[in-house]
Amino acid sequence: MEYDELDGPEGVPVRVPTSDDYRTCSECGGDCYPDPTISVEGQGARIAFVCAEHGVQSLVDPFGDER
């Protein structure tokens, strides 16, 4: 996934995806809702994007490049 980096509060960089494909259902093209409750113990923060009709479409790890 590619990101644009913006200046955040107090100089902390904020990364924003360049595309919304990560939150679009591959089957129906609908917008998926974020669900931060789906995670694996010891694997850090992950956010699932879930289609109401077709289930989980993607998992995003906002700190993946820090590990």
C-alpha cells in the first residue's frame, strides 16, 4: 500500500493511503466499515475493513513499518 505523508500535530508524521481500495469490497464495490476489534494477541494494532454483506475485506496495520 502506498502512502502520502502529512505533517501532524507537534511534528508527528501522519500517513494517509493514496487510494481507498483497502476499504472497498472486492465483490460488490461497496464501502467497508472499520472494525478495530479484530486483532490477534501479540500482533499489535490492526484494523479490519468489513463489508456488511461479504465480511472482512482487508486488514490494515498502521504501525507495520515500525516493527
